[in-house]
Amino acid sequence: MVIEESAGGNNFIVRHIIEAEDRQKAKYHFHRTLKDWGWHDTPFGKHCLEGPHGLHSELDHIRSLEPEEYDILSKFLSRWTKV
């Protein structure tokens, strides 16, 4: 999943790798995780949440890993977040 975050006029692109049954569960994971950490909804859209110090995090898009990416990452990541 690709997340766009912004704070203080700066934008950051963050990529999170999770294993989910479908895109809807990946979206749910994004919302549940940030809200568990104390983030809250914003008026900027349903996939934009606000955290501490005015940090905004917005779900930009979700894409599946290519088989080659999966093979390489599974060699180096000992744990995947699964939903």
C-alpha cells in the first residue's frame, strides 16, 4: 500500500507491505492501525487521517506485489503484517 503523508508543507511517500485477502481488508488495516494509535478522521476525505503534530496520512493507492518482488522480499523480511 502506498501512503502519502504531509507535515509542515512537506509531502512524503511511504510504502507499507501487508498481506491481505483483498484491497478492502488492506484499507481496513490502514484505518484500524492508525486509529488504534490515536489518529482521527479529517474533512479531507475518508482515506485521510490526522495524527500528532498535524501530521496527515492519506491512502494513495494499493497494488499487489509482482511475483518477483514477493520472492525477494520474503527472503529478507522475517515478519509480514497480515490481515
